[in-house]
Amino acid sequence: MKVPLLDLKPQFSQIKEKLLPKLITQMEQQAFILGPAVEKMEKELADYLGTKYALGVSSGTDALLIALMALGIGDGDEVITSPYTFFATAGCIHRTGATPVFVDIEPDTYNIDVSKIEAAITPKTKAIMPVHLFGQSTDMNEINAIARKHGLSVIEDACQAISSQYEGKMVGNLGTVACFSFFPSKNLGCFGDGGLVSTNDEKLFNKLKCIRVHGTEAQYYHKTVGINGRLDALQAIVVSEKLPYLESWSEGRRKNAARYNSLFSGNKNVVIPVQRPDRKHIYNQYVISVDNRDELKAFLTSNEIGCAVYYPLPLHLQECFSNLGKKAGDFPVSERASKTTLALPVYPELSPEAIDFVAAKINEFTSRKLEKSAS
Ligand SMILES: *Cc1c(COP(=O)(O)O)cnc(C)c1O
């Protein structure tokens, strides 16, 4: 049986019939950037998240950059985040001229270890940027309490976590500002690059909006220097069309994750992802941890099972950040995770038989490994 890591085709066939005429109507208007379709999507997303404002932007990366710029973060400032995340989180901090300050992660959720944040705060710290990694919220009460105490902003990197909840509240409505990605592999993906920024702060929203279009309020008059962070109308139409399915798609992923969990329950060599009781994990990735990760990956690949390593090199060890002076051993939990974690197929339309097949192959691999080491 061939099992891809992700297959987006079943989602497309679900929405195709209703979506295509809407795309054609938009094309007939030859109106491609921002406009009513984007505004409609923004309103729907703000309603869904429960935030006052939402702004469609060109990608999750640009959402992060625009949020940082709107908060006035730049040269000489520091922003706290985790080194075990997609590159964009720290890349955007660097691009503003600020310095990413890394704090290690928890070994079981792979999210930032909040007990280590305060030790990383200096007079230069302006914000904390927690990443809701793989689709599970960070400990936002604790992060907000630290931020309040030190006068810091909180920027949620919720790019992997749309529809995820913390204490019954949607992520994206938990800090100062939040950033989402509509990259096709995210739980709510468009047909290219796209993203969203959400906030409850009207003044901040106006700044976000201005930065999205080169810092303009009135066309061709620039108060500040912004970027081209606009979203295409066609992408907004795709997001609007998919939004009503998002909850059921995320539920499908949760069901698949639960099935894996029970299939791995007797296997001490597979560490399953942990979901905290006050959170709703939406499994943008279902990530296990195993010794011999690279061998298992090769074994699954040879059995035509898709899998991937998120992420093989923590950000403090990336060449581009060598100026930060960090070395191997500085963030041991992140470094270990980068050597042991493996993402398995978990997309909503995955059949129970496929999950059973993937789990059986993994259980077969780890028990064979055990036999070998015992003999
Ligand atoms: C996907 C992702 C981003 C960037 O989103 P793009 O839309 O690909 O630019 C940022 N942070 C995290 C954690 C992500 O997973």
C-alpha cells in the first residue's frame, strides 16, 4: 500500500464544484488583488477566530514580518522565540533588524518551555513570539503573565494551528497579535501562498493594514516604509470556500491521531505526541519520536510510506545565525528533537486501513530493532 504524507486531492474534489464558478466570476472581473473577496474572507476569519480584526496578507511569513513591523520592532531589539520551529519565525525577527533570542522547548509538546522564558528577558526584549507547533497551543496564560509583568508584546505564530484551542479559546485570539499561513499543507490552505494577521487592537490593526501596502494610507503618500504584503482575491475565495470544512477536517486529523496513539500504545520505542488536557491539538503534523529515526525514515520510504523530518537542524545552529554565537549543547531539548522526531501521514481523508498499515510497519521496524540489539 502506498501512503503519501499528504494528499490534497480529496479536499479539492469536495469543494471543486462550488469553487470553480466563483473563481471564474472573479477572473471575468479581472480584479486580482485585495478588494471585496479579500474583505469577505477577512470578516469570516475574524468571526471564526472571535477577534475584532483580521487582515489577509501574502503569506504566513509576511504575516509575521508585518506584525513585527507594526509593533515597531527593529534594530537593537530582542524577540524571544524557540529554536525548534520553521525558519520563518526567526527569519522575520532578523529581517526587522532585531535579534532572535532562543529559549529551549518542552520535551513532550515541542513548544517553548515557559519556565525558561524569564531568564532570557533583557532590557532590549520587546516581544515574545510563541509558536503553536504542529497544531497545539503553547501555554498562553503563562506567556501572557510574563509579558504583562515585563511590558512585552505577544505575537502568536499560529501558522500551523488554525482551529486549535487553548482553554476553549481559539488560538489567534490569545496574545497581542497572531499570524496564520494558508500555505497548501496547512490545515486551511489556499492554492498558493497566503496568510492572515488577527488582533483585537484597532490602532495596531490600522498599522498592519498600512504596512501591508507599502506604508500607505492615501495612495502614493507614505507615512512609513511598508512591504508588498497583499493577498490575491483568488486565494481569498479559496479560503472562504474551505473555511466551513475546517472544523470537520481538523476533527478528521484528531481522529487519525487517536488511532495512531492506540496502535502505538504497546510500543515503548515510539513516543507519541502529547496533548495537554486544556488544549485542542489539531495535528497539522502528527509527530512521533524514536531512536534510529533516520533508519526508520529510510525503512518507511522504502515501503512507500510518506514521512518527513520537521526540523533536522534547530535554528540556533543554522549557518545564517552563526553571528548569534550559539553552539551545539545550548538548547539540548531542541537538538534532541531534531534527531528523533518524524512526521507521519495524518491528513483527514486518510483511511483507517492506511493508518493501520503505517503503524504496523513502524511497530514491525522497532520490534526487529529490539531483537537485533538483544541477540
Ligand atoms: C508555515 C509556517 C510559517 C510560514 O508560513 P508561509 O505561509 O509558508 O510563509 C511560519 N511559521 C510556522 C511555524 C510555519 O509552520
